[in-house]
Amino acid sequence: MNILLVTSSYLPTINGVTYHISSITHALRKMGHKVYILAPSFPGYKDNDKHVIRYPSIPNPLVKNYPLGGPFASVKKIKRLKIDVIHTHHPLVAGQLAWQIAKKLNKPLFFTAHTQYEQYLNYYFPYGYEFASNLLNKDLIRMSGYSRKIICPSTNTQKRLNRIGIKNTAVIYNGVEDYFFVKPSRKSLITPTLVYTGRVDKEKRPLELIKIARELKKIMPNFRLLVLGSGSQLQKMREQTTKAKLDDHVMYLGVVDRKLFPDIYKSVHLFITPSLSEVMPISILEAMASGVPTISIKGSGLEEIVIDGKTGYLCEKNSGKIAEKIKEILSDPKAYSSLSKKTYAFAMNFSANNTARKLLDLYLEQK
């Protein structure tokens, strides 16, 4: 099968959608399918993958590393690829482009709703939220009319779309590549270590990590927090770290090659995220695949994968209480080891190969 994946962001932009597209592309190609990726151009970046097709873009005034693609691509060029299925990973411009291609080629269109878009609007359009939200919902409903199926990475996403009248949905969880699965071994708790990996942008609430670290220092003075990633809030985080006298505890590693993540996870004890706008983040699934449990916030959308006492804990939105929960978990080596093993076992359900197989089944059902 020849598959065209359409996206609003791809390498060198680093985010969950980029990782997801990369992992399912690899899994589908291993199964013998041809996968092409249609993504916005990125000035100065050269693709190593000859099956990546770039469409025109302009600089994004809001987010530096997210160029804004226009709904233009050479359908004539794409037609020569003999595409069987078109699958877009974004609505709006990318969704419109995917629909235009699907219509002209008379091929089925699929759409994955990766993001709680309405949550992002709170951060980027605080004064026009209602207008932007209505506009977005109309576009999502329009996408459902264009698409054979709307793929939801979580049942929460499916419920959210159902509430606005979108019914042609199917749940297929995000997956993790094989090399992330590392059976956990017993770890020393002498230096309790937390990790956050992902974008350091407003909607992820990264400054809350500093508040938690400040509280944690009071009750667990020998802890470490590793921050992997970059974004618009990184400089503020660094400044607040210094101001709170946490430089010996909080370490910023920048953007790290994903192939190094399993080795990093061997040395850490808990993944922590203060985000309140998640769907099915690959970063957490990757940590879980190494037996690293997660500390997250109630109401974050992570209830399907962060299960109290099994894969981590959902905490109240209170930095002091979160710090106390972290200390409780990391003060009992036997209980922590059990939690780590249960986390790893749970993560085995989320492999990229499983995701790819389910996508193929869905494509074939709807052809």
C-alpha cells in the first residue's frame, strides 16, 4: 500500500506529532508499505528521507520553529506516486490540503486528532477564545465530513469529538518504537531523579516544575530534575531556577537525540508533567516503556495511561502536595520497584507496530 501522511509540522521541528509520524512511518515501512510524508518547508533544512515532500511555508510569528504551511502542493507530482490512502495529522490548513489531494485523486482520507486544540487557544488567543474555539470546532466538523474516519489517540478525545457531533471516530493509541522497551532493573534511590521531556512552551505549564522543585527541596534536598527539550519558556525557567537557588538541582539538557532516551531513563525514577492539555503523549509512553512511572495532574487528559498505583499518580494542582507524593514514592525502594515493573508491563500495550497494524486494518476496512 502507498500511504501519504500530511502534517503541519515535521523535522526539524520536534514535537509529539513529529515523533508519532516518524515511528509509524518506520513501522509501516518495515511491513513493506511505501510511506510518503507531505510537510511544510523549513528554511535551511535538508531531508535525509527521499520520501518527504515539502509544500511552501512562511515564518510563524507566534512560534519560531513552526513554519506556517500554505494549502498548496503539486497534485500532479503526488499522483505519480500512486497513493492509496491519504492521512492528515492536523486540521485547518493541512487538513484542507489533504482533502484537496484526496478529492482530486479520488482516494480515502483519514484524520488523526492529536491535540486538545481548545486548550491551546487559552494560551495563544486568550481574548478571542470563543471566536477561535467556534472556528476550530467548525473545521473539525468539516474534517469529519471529508474523512472516512477520525482517529482518536484516546477515548477522552473520542468523547470530546462526540460532544460536538463528530461520530465517525475510531480509537487507535499512539505507539512507541521497539528500542524504547527496556525491562527495568532495581535502581538506587540515593539521588531521586525526575525527568521532563517535551516542548517547553506555555501550554505545557513548564514554570510549574520550578514551583514543584522549590517545594521538593524543602523535604528532599538531594533530588535532581532533568529537563529535556526547548521552547519559548526555557529562558524564564532558567531565570526562575537561579532565583529559587535551584541550579544544583535542575539541569537543562536541551534537545537530545531520541535514541539516547532509553539510556537516560535508566538513570531516572519518575517522569513529571504539569501540563493540563494532553491527549496521548509519546514522551510519557516512551518513559513508561523503560519502567519510569509518571506524576501528572488530575484533569490533564492522561487518565488512560497514568493510573494511580499502577503507572504513576494523578495529583491535585498543588506544588506542595505533588512534592509530598514524590517523596512518598521515592522513600520506599520495594514499593517503587513494584510500581516500575507494573509501569513497564502496562507500556507493552503501546508499541508502534501495534499502532501501524491497527491503522492498516482501518485503511483496508474503509477502502
